[in-house]
Amino acid sequence: MRPLLLAMALLVPALCLAQEEPPPANWDEYQSAHSLACVGPVEALPAPEVKVHQGFELTFLGSTARIRRIGGRAVPGEVRLGVLSGIKELDKATRASLGEFFARFKQAQVEGVLLGGDSAENELDLEEVLAYVAEQGLPTYAVIGNWESRAPFNRAVRAISKDHPNLVNMDLVRRLEAESFELVSLGGYSDKGYVKGSGACLYKSEDARSIVTLAKDAKQPVVLLMHGPPAQKGKEAIDFVPGAGNVGDKDVTAAIAEAKILFGVHGHILEAGARATDLAGKVLAPGKLHPSLFLNPGPASSLPWKMNDGKTSYGLAAILTLKGKAARYEILRAPRREVPEETLP
């Protein structure tokens, strides 16, 4: 009896090991293995996977990726990035505005597009929005917002990126090494009162702390891509909500300060958009170089939204330009668009 029990004791761990999934061998398998994650682990693929798409070379290494423009940077001495957040859905008016924004991005010769979350709520709309953005051909770095659910977001990005590897899931790629800058990301939101459904992305305090680890070895200026904002002060801040005050995340502010991150993109508080501030919340003038800035582009959606500056948004975007260790920004505004009555529900 004793030899039999001993044999069974040795067999059970062996069976468990045999049933374990093998580690992902390529980028597609990596996305599949982490299909329910919204704050991806820091892991490496067994070998780099290189994909070339419309003049850019992307190298996937797991939670880190690299990108370079084949033939060199478009604008010597500068890096320009298109910025979008809060697309919400691809209605006719929003599609028209996005077309104008992408035309401006391409005219400015941007090196990529930062997509800051709340792209759409349901999976079909999400697929439509992400496919449209990916089809523009620019490297596009997307994080999840407080609207999207983890599994549908990851499914949509994975499916679209098979034909459009320029669409990169920055919930899983936590650090991107580019020419003259590095991108560090954290998707989701910190307040469970504002995430939708059980599958939403609610990041934790330790996830905010991970920003420090990801940014500490950067050899170039870091841009932090998030949906939610850092905690700031005052009514001009990018985290200010009338009636609620400054609602940003103190853990993120602390991480930015400790890691000495100079630049950030944070689109969640729609009414606080169309501006950039310093880390404390002081508004910075557009068009001028600043040693540090944190940008809220505002909502790209065509739906009217009353902004904190008293204006009404009918669609907003931005161009962020990095020049050495300084940056400037430009806000792009879509016009109000009349929707024909026959298109209304």
C-alpha cells in the first residue's frame, strides 16, 4: 500500500505540470494568454517578433516593444504624436471629425497616435472604432478606459492587429521604446464607482506604483499614457469636475514625481480637456515649449460637451510635440455638425 501511495504522490504533480499551458511563443499567443488582463504583467517573449507595416518596424518582446520609422524620423529634431480620447462610438459626425483629425496628424507627420481610452462601450462599436483608427496606417497605442470591458477590448485589439500590427495594446505592452522618447502605460481607472460592469478595468494602488519601475531605466524622455489623471489642485487642472473638485489619483501623482516623468496624456475628465498643465495643475499655454506638461485632449466624440473653460466641445484632439526634454501641444477642434433627421433614431 505504501509504495502505491508514494507512486500516486509523485504522479499528481507530474500530471499538473503536464496540464499547464506552455508559455506564449509569439505576440499573438501573448495577447491570448493575457486576454483577461488590463494591467499586463512584466514578462518577456522567448524571442523578439518583428512586424513591418507602412514604413514602420515594430519589435514585440512581451511587455516591452520597440518601434522605429524605416528611413529615419519624419521631422528632424522633433517627435510629433497625435492624441485622441473619448471617441465613444463611430457615428457619422464623429467619423467626419476623426477624418479631419487624421488628416491633420498626417500633415504634421506624426510618429504615432496615442488612444487614451473610452473608445466605445459595447464590443461591436469597439471593433468598429479600433478598426477605423488602425486602418489609418499610423502606429496607434491604445489603452482601455473606464467604459470598455477587458475581454472585449483585448479581443478586438488582437483580432484587428493581425492585419494591422500598427494597433498596439498598451495594456499589455507596458513600455514602448521609440526614437527620442519612451511610452509607459497604465490602462483603466482607479475609482470603482466609475467603471462599468464586472469586466471593467479597475487598477490598484500597486499598479500605479508600477509606473516607477517601468520608467526608471528610461534613457529618453518618458510620456505616460493613461485614461485617468493624476491628482492636481485648482479649477484649471485636468482632473477638475465642477461640484466634485479635483478627482485625480494621488498614487499616480506620487509615481510621476518619484519617476521624474515629464509628460503625460490623461483624457478621462472630459470637461477638463483641451488643455495641458504642469503636474500641480497650472495651465500651460499651447504652442510654447514647456519643460513638463500633462495633456487632457478632451473628448473626440461629436456629442456636445460643456467644457470647464465655458466652451462647448463637438470633438477634440491634440498634437503633442516633443523636442529634446521639452514639449508643446496644439488643440484640434471639430466644428458642430448637423445630423440629418433621417439618421436620427
